[in-house]
Amino acid sequence: MATTGYDHARWFFGAADIPRWFGYTLGCAMVQTWRDTAGPLSAERWITVPATEIIATARATGLLPPDGADIAPA
């Protein structure tokens, strides 16, 4: 999830194995999952939360597979 070596068009605009807008939909679900578990948030917290925290929450709640597992076919 934190790598930069991915096919952006495939994830965000779709391909045979991934629906159109999948990347946007997954990202929205990940942030919502984090928000649901984070409690009250200040403006400062909103702009300083590291992506790794959001990814970890998505993994802990089952939205994403365990670290190191691929979430879509290559």
C-alpha cells in the first residue's frame, strides 16, 4: 500500500480485474474506517495524520489484508 511502484491507471480508472474508480472507493473506505475509530479530531490532527496510521487501521479492521498480502491480482 505504501509503494510508489503501481499502475495508477489500473487502480483508479479500472482494468479487466479491477472495477473503475476502485482506488478512490478503497481510499474513501479506509479514511472512513480510520475516522470511525479515531474519536474526536482536531483540525491539526486531520492534517497531520500519517497515511501509515490509516493503512494500519484498515488492516486491523479487516478492510485490507495483512501487511505484505496483495489486495488485487498483478
